[in-house]
Amino acid sequence: MVQVHRLTMDVSGSIDVTDPAAVSDAVLAIFQSRYPGQDFSLIERIYRDFAALYRGELAGFLACDTSYHDIQHVLDVSLAMARLLDGYEHNQPAAEQLGPELALTGLIVALFHDSGYIRRHDETDIQHGAEYTKIHVSRSAQFMAEYLPSIGRADIVTITGKLVHFTGYEFSPDQIELDNDKQRIVGSLAGTADVIAQMADPAYLEKCRDRLYPEFQLGGMTHQQLSDGSEQVVYASAEDLLLKTPGFIKSTITQRLDGHFKGLYRHVEAHFGGPNLYMQALENNCRYLEDLIAKNDPSLLSGSSLRP
């Protein structure tokens, strides 16, 4: 029971990231502490609507059926985003702080960054949300464009539609045109939160094997069409994906976290007042998998549990 319970908790072991209300309360507390006196009643509203969307209770939408990009993943990302924002603000002089409005915009992006996986009732030609893998970020932008006016925030439709692309691969972050550096920082924080939250998950490795690979199959990500018309295998099997995961983690750190996102993950240390729990857990997952691979025993990669 203890092990199962651990798998529902955030990286600090203090918040149940399968519970929208618990995460909403934690995020609200962070925002109220960082920006005292501000009205953040919208935070509770967006978490309620998010939960309704993922549970299939929002009019016009089916429930989330992507088991990797699920409600826990997104709640985990939104909590990481709030912590990153808090740490970033702590580390900046007043003139360079993002401020409550831009921070709230970033939180909204983090919370709805995977909404594009959710199928609509009239999308009868699509059998599974993972079929939208390659375009889910653009669909997330479209969802926010429809949703935000309903909660009185039509004013941030354009910026959220741009910032959400920092969480995906449809565009390079450098290609995204923004008005100022602060907006780019918020986008980079959202992209950072998406990476560190999922890779720090104690069940990350088995989720890659058992949940992400099937999503990749449905989304056309296991094979790649080359310019000459031939097809190249990207991931031959779930175990092959695992074999390539350490390299993916390391390249993501180099190219995205330290590259495009300028090492912004370090700011979460100011929130925790100590070590970066996300990076510690992420690196632990990577080392554990590398050790298994080094033993050259395929059965170790197909076991029921792949947890450090």
C-alpha cells in the first residue's frame, strides 16, 4: 500500500497529484504567498473545469483516454509550474519579476497544455486521443481559444496559444514570436515544468514502456517517413523505447532544459529552499535504467516494476 500511495504523490511526497482539488489548493497557496492581496479565485475555477474536461463531464468532450498523458501527468506539471514561477520570482529583482498576471497565464498554459488529446463528441472518425499526438499542442491552443472567453479571459487567448507550443515539438521554441522576454521566460518555464515533472515521476520508466509506447503507436510516432518515401523505424518495441530513453533524457536536458529553456529548472530550488527534487528524481530514473541496460538481460526491462 505504501508503494502504491507513493505513486500518486508529487516529488516532495506531500501532495496527491491524482487529486485536482489537492493540487488546486497547493497551487493557490503558492500564488497567494508569492503575490499577497491578489484575487486568484480563477485558479479554483480552472482546476474544476480541468477536472470536468478530463473526466468527460465538460459539454462536448469525451473523457481523457490517454493513459500516459493523463490527469496525473497534467496536475503534476501544473504544480511544478507553480513552484518554478515561485522560485523564479524569488530570485529576481522587483523590476524583472513576471508579476501575478503573467504568472497566472503561465499556470493556465501548464494546466491545459495537453487538452488537445481530448476528443470531442463529434470527432467520430478518431478512435483514441493518442491519434492526435503530432498535433495535440495546436489542438490545445484551439481548446484554450474556445474555453478562455467562457471564463472572462478572452484577453489572453493569443498569448496562451503561443506559449503552449513551448511544451511541444510542432515548433522550435526559438521560432515562436513573442512581445517581450518575460513572455518567453513564462513559455520556457512551462516547457521546463512539462519535462521535469514527467521524468521525475517514480513510475516514469514503466509508464514509458506500458503507456507511452502504445500512445506512440496510435500517434504514428514509432515510424518515420523519410524524404525518399521510405519508412524508418524509430521504436521497434516498448523495450526498444526503454533502451533509447537514457539518451533521450540526456539530450532533453542538453537541448531543451539547458538549451532552449536556459536552465530555468534551477529556480525551483528557491521554492524548495534546498535541493532540486525534480532533477534528483529525474537523474535517479536515468541512472537506474542505465544500470538495468548494462546488465544486458532483456527480462529486466519487461518486469512488472521499473522503479528505482
